Amino acid sequence: MRFWPKSRARSPKQLLSIAGRRSMLQATLARARSLTSEDRILVIAERVHLSEVARQLSDFPRAKVIQEPFGRSTAAACGLGAIFVERHEKDAVIVVLPADHIISDYRRFSSCIRLCSKVAKENEALVTIGIKPTYPATGYGYIKLKLRAQGAEGKIFKVERFIEKPSRRAAERFLKSANYLWNSGIFVWRTKVILDEIQKHLPRLSKGLKRIKEALGTCSQEEVIEKVYQGISPVSIDYGVMEKARDIFCVKANFGWDDCGSWASLEQLHRPDKDGNIFLGNVESIDTKGSIIFGSKDKLVATVGVKDLIVVNTDDATLVCHKERAEDVKRLVENLGKKGRYKRYL
């Protein structure tokens, strides 16, 4: 919910058009289509988002959209996708593409995915993609590389460990070192490998996935998925598996990646005007500098003499915060959730 008030429980950021006319979900599907045939693509979505997903992906087969009854984070989603893939192809190579990323260079992206797929196919290992840091981000996870590259002109490394969301001082140290990359959250692995790792590190989830696997294609499929999801705790694939697995490869990439972690990330996606501003929607300003202002079509946002602010206007809520505090929007949303009278804004 870092893009509140534009993003809400029923309209998360991947369903928003932040970087262009297409939503991030639509852009992700376009990238997937550039990698493989449509019959080999699956979309995983929560039930609450299905109608909007169907609307945005109106030309994509409805049968290829897997429904989660509710979110249980990325480990469950990765496992669920793997058993659906396994049903049709015993040991396929799976590419996991989060639907809330921005990729600017499709050619380099496709080349990187092909290399990752080759590494995954040839090894009993998980493969992740690392991005060279450009600033000391504290909201990203980092990958610490072993010193020696394995091949492909120095692009393939073994992973020593993962570090989640470091302190500012640690992030500054990582930025200066050649041994650390941002964790892109894009993963490539063989079906058997990821299911074995889930069984090893998340046995409760693994047991649930086996129950779902037995029900696939039957009239009780959705009922079993719901029961399994009720009994598992949400955990990310990063925490649940990647931080514990021993044999991980990392492919170093440079294809213009951004995970749009906050409103401040719009500065990476849009060209500022001569005063350093990014104005989206219906905006008028005087003496405004270094600000990000997101208005709506039907309501004017006007600013005078402000600097380094983020202003986001919707029909029922307005956000005003300093750019340096963009990461705290998530904390603001958490506070709103604790107060019953504000839950309708979430």
C-alpha cells in the first residue's frame, strides 16, 4: 500500500497505470508473451482482484488465471503456480515475474531470462536475478555474491546470502562493493527444485500443496485451496526459501529495473520538468520545485511555493508528504487500519 491513496485493497499497485497507459500487470503479461507462447503463461491473482484482472486482461484466457482465495504472500503463490505447471509438464523451467515491476529494456530482459533458464535447466539450483545498485536503497533486499563468477562473461555468480532491507549505513557500504546486488524478486527454477526446497524449508506449506495437487481438476479444487490457505501463514519466498537454501545462482542483469516501491520512484519513471517536478493529471503550480504531484482528471491540484513534496489526490482522500518520507506511507496506511473509522479508505 505504498501507493496509497491510489492503491487500495481492491486496487493494488500492479493494477494501476503509474508508468504509462498500461497497468503494470498488463505490461508484465506483455513481457511474458515476448518470452514464450501464451499457453505456457499462468497468472495468479487473489479472488478480490479477479474482476479487475479479467477486465484488464480481456484477451487472455480466463482458464489460465489461477485464483487464490486470499493473499498468503509469495511463497504460497510460487508453490501454487509450481503444482499447476507440474500437472502439465513434469519438470518445466518456471520464470516468476512479479506484476508490479517496471522493465525498460525488453531486449536485455529477454536475453537475461534466457540465460537464467539455461542455468536453471542445467543445475539442481534456484536462480535469481540481481541488479547493480544505483543508490543506497533501504527498502530493497540485497544479494551478497561469492567472489568468482561462474561464466557467461562474468554474469553468473553463486550466492553467499540474502540481506533484507538493510540500514542506511549498510546500504551505503553495499553500494561501494562489487559483491552486492539488489534482489530483483524475479526468480527462475525447475518445478522439482522449487517444490523440493519448499518441502525442506516450509513443510507445512508443502503438505498443503500436496493436498491441492490431489484435488486439481476435480470439483473440490477451489474448496481444497481455500482450506489449505486458511491453515498456512503468510511468508515471502525470500524469507521462507531463498534465505535458507544453499545452492543458489545469481545472474547479474542490467535491463532498467524498478519495483516501484514508493511514490518517490516516479522520479525514475518520468522525466521531471525544468524545476524538477513530475506532474500527472490536472495540476497547476507557481514556484513549485522538486515535487511529485498526482492529480485526477476531474479535480484540480494547485500548489504555490512548495518544494520536495509528494501530493496525491483521489476522489475521497489526499496524501501530502515530504519526498524523503515516501517509504512511511506504508506506516501511515497501517495506522489507518488500526482506526475503524478510516477502514473505508483502505
